[in-house]
Amino acid sequence: MAVMTMRDALNLALREELARDPDVFLMGEEVAEYQGAYKVTRGLLEEFGPKRVIDTPITELGFAGLGVGAAMAGLRPIVEFMTFNFSILATDQIINSAAKMLYMSAGQFKIPIVFRGPGGSAYQVSSQHSQALESWYAYFPGLKVVMPSTPADAKGLLKSAIRDDDPVVFIEQERMYGMKGEVPEDKDFTIPLGVADVKREGTDATIVARSLMVPAALKAAEELAKVGVSCEVIDPRTIRPLDIGTIIESVKKTNRVVVAEESHPFCGVGAEISAEINERAFDYLDAPVKRVSGADVPMPYAKNLERLAIPGFEQIVAAVKEVSYI
Amino acid sequence: MLLIRRFEEKSAESYSLGKIGGFCHLYIGQEAVAVGSISAVRRDDYVITSYREHGHALAKGIPADAVMAELFGKAGGCSSGKGGSMHLFDKSVGFLGGHAIVGGQIPLATGVAFASKYKETDQVTLCYFGEAAVNQGAFHESLNLAQLWKLPCIYICENNRYGMGTSLERAMSSHNVAEKASAYDLASEFVDGMDVMAMRRATQRAVERARNESLPTLLEARTYRYMGHSMSDPGNYRTRAEIEKYQERDPIKLFTARLKEDKILTDSDLSDMESEIKEQIEQALRFAEDSPEPDPKELYTNVYANS
């Protein structure tokens, strides 16, 4: 075990997988010579050279499509979007090409591509640079969507995503790049996609949280423990395919659920989880499923307004109390 | 070319009989472009194109049986009935589809060429699209990348003068497609798309550039489609007279005349060929009719690679 930041854990995962498989290559804006806009790809150009680590022009639709084509011809591309806000330009290739190629070709052309980069809020980067797009991508059969919340999860999940034969949308969080945690050093340490993680065991309420909301959920759980409410915190880790089983098992135990997310509520992942709990575990609920989501507005610039737009542990505490009728 | 022509005629008939559903975009009139260019590449080279793809598929080597069965939505289709007319695929002959978003195939082709260069094979990629696709950003992004990164991709614009019902005069500020390559310092040529040998020779030059120098080329092939954009198109945007004018330079007519003139082909040869092709098409039709519908469980297969 080593203690490292999420940034370094991701860097290590990329390093190990580039070393392991010569068909893996990385491309994106500023990933090579600039060492990565967020330094996630620091040192990779020096270690692997310009054939494997490639700076692209600002041409998202072009390089995303190029990645999918390269995957059709047998390579395993990792395409970095500097932020997922810019991936919107590439959605035709992610959705109409990557997600559908295996199906349309009846299994002839698999697309083992990873689209990775930070998504969700940063610090005062305003409406066009702060979007959480996981529910968009999770909508499409054929894509997998992964969101790590710890350095260990980041390393294990990214390695699995790179080894996966399907297109994976791997959404990191800029606010979490500096977060430290213990990370296994085994070069073959991977975490399977589609498996949730119980980050904290509890008996009275279930909090389902992902990405940026996991630390907030854990802090909320600590606060609630002080008033005698024992919370179970579940991190899905993979949004699609969703490990609804682990969530349902928890609901059966606690009978109360809060879903915490920084994304907008409407048509979000929280809405999906809520619907699935409703369908599968209605009889176990003692209160409706409550969502704590980001404000349903474009992200404002002003510091105080931005703080109001992103949920914190206080809102999660209040939501748990609400579903507990206390 | 004759096989493609007769196949497309049979497809039109089948569509009208309700055997083929959805959209059916026919290649009649444009045969020389696919046949001429594909004759210049190897089986292990790649072809990727738009939804007007039956001709390219047959030219690259997908059996007529498998193409017709795919149009009929049957399990024996080259995409097992999951793709249809717009999404024919056959990995064994290097045919990479079949793409229905205008211009979507252009970045894909650029990536396929990237992979060949990365793996250090000398394979080349032929990418086909219409002149209307040239207005999509994806075209420009791809050509920039191909020249910048020196990729062995041959971009073939089939300029048939119409993007669905919109003439190129109504869609493009500059009509010279080949010239657009100069914005990317990319080699280009203008080719008579009704002349199968001219297509072949231009493609051979581009293939040499791709294999020997790993550089891309843009070919603008002037051609014409006789049928509408698809089987649903009444074609009110052009006159019967215009179509007949272009038919005077029909690619099959031109090549046949030339072969006869050079004493390579006799009327009897041609008649034999027509009979053989007629039989081949009839067999394709029987195969398509007899092929079963996909098993209902196929609805859920191949969404993900390992489930």
C-alpha cells in the first residue's frame, strides 16, 4: 500500500496499462508536452514517447471519432477530454459510433475505448465548465459509465476500464484530484466494473453517493452518528451497469434512502436509482426516496452562489433526518 | 458494376413489395466510383462509407446473399439483421460499415488509418461520402488530423450534386470540393466519377501516396444518382431532362462501349454476364427469403462485448 493523491493514482494506472499493452495509447489536448492540464498525464510522454502519448489539436469531434475508428481496427485508445464539458462536441461519435458499433455490426466490431477526464464542478469556472454529464451518457445502452471517489477506486477502476472491451466513459472530479488515500501497489490490482462499494456500514438509513458527494456523505454520516442515526454509505462506483443489488440489500436493511449527487435532479442518476428502488423494494421503504441534488440552474460564477448550487454534508444530514422523521 | 446495378434494381423492387423496410438509398449511376476505386486496393485494406453503401459492400466482397438478407432484416444478413441497409458490416473483407450520420464515417476512417500506421502495416483506408458531407465539421477536423499526423487515408467525395433535395449550389459557398484539401495542405484530385478506369487510376495514385509516404488524399469524383435520395424521395428538385442528360454518360454504358471497341468484350459475353448476374441476384433473393428472422433473444445480444 502507498498513500497518494487521486491524480497520482490515475497517473499510475495509465502508466501501468501503457506498459502492459502496446495497443493502448493516450491522446487528448495538452496530455503530452504540457504534462496534462490537470497533471494526470504527467511524465507519460517522457516514459512512453510521442507514438503512445499524443497531443491533439482542439478538435474533439475529430479525435473522438479517430479514437473510435482506431478501436475498430484493433487498438485500445484512451481519449482524454480536458473536461467533460468539451465532450459535448464529440457526442455524435461517442453515442452514434462508439455505443452502437458492436450492436449494429452484430458483434464484429468491438470498441475498447476509454473516454476520460474531469466532470462536474470545479472552483468558479462558471456554467459551461461545470457540468455533470453522467446521466446523459448512462442513458445509452452500449456505453459504460464509471465515477471513482477515492484514489484506490480511481486506480482500480481505470485499469479495469482500459482492459474492458466496451466504450467506457470515465468521469473524474477536478476537486478530488488532490485527495489522498491508500492505494494498492500491485500492478494487477483492478476493481471490477459494475460493483458498488459500501463505504460505511450502517443500519438506520442508506445514503447512495457518487464522486464528489462521497466525502460529503461520509461526513454527514459522522454527524448523524452523534445523534444516534447510523448511516450506510454506498458508492455505486459504476453508474452503468449499475449495481442496484447492493443498493437494494441496503434498503431492505435500513428502509430509508437518500441519494446525494452534485448533478441536476431532473433526469439524473438519482432519479434512476429512485425509480429502481421504487420498483424493486417499495415494501421495504418507510419513507419516499429523497434526492439531494445540485441546484437546477446553470452554474453561476460568484463564489457564494456556487456554494449554494452544490450540495454539502449539511443538506445530506437534513435529508436523512427528513426520511427518518426526526 | 453490372452486379451492383442489377442488385440495386432488385432492391428497389423488393422495397416496393415491402420486403425491405426503413430507408433504402440506392447507388444506381454511381457504380464506377466504388468499383473503380476498390479495384485499386487489397482485400486487407479497409473501406468505410455512408448509408448509400450497397455498391461498396458488394465491390469489397460481401456476398450478394448476405447483403440482400440484411436488407430483408434476416438472420443470414451480414449484420445478422441488426443493422439493415445503412449498417452493413463484414470484418472478413475489410468492410467497416455503413454509417447513417452524414459525415460520421470520416473521423472513423481517419482513426482506422491511424491504427494501420500505429501497427506499422501498409494497409490503407478508403472513406466515401457525398459532397453534402463536406459541409460537416467532421470532414474538416478529419482532413486536418490526417495531414498533420500523416495518415494513410483516402477520402473519396462522391459529388452527385445533391444532398437529399438540396443542390450543391444551395449548400456550398465554394463548389470546388477537391480544392478544399488545399486548406489542409492535403493532396487532391478531381476525377470523372462516371469513368471506372479514371477512378481506378486516381485511386492507385492515392494508394501509392498512402502506402509509400503515409499521406492522405482527397479525391472528388463527379458522379450522379438516377434514383432519389432514398426510396421515399419523389425527386421534385430536379428535372427528368437533367437525369437523362447524365444518363448519356452512364458508367456501365461508357465502359461497355470502350471494352467492345477494344475488342475485349463481345455482345455475347455481355449477354452471358447478364444471365450469370441475373441468376446470382435470384439466388440472393431466395437466400434472403428463406433466411429466418433473428431469434427474439438477439434483441439483447451484442450490446456489450462480454454479456
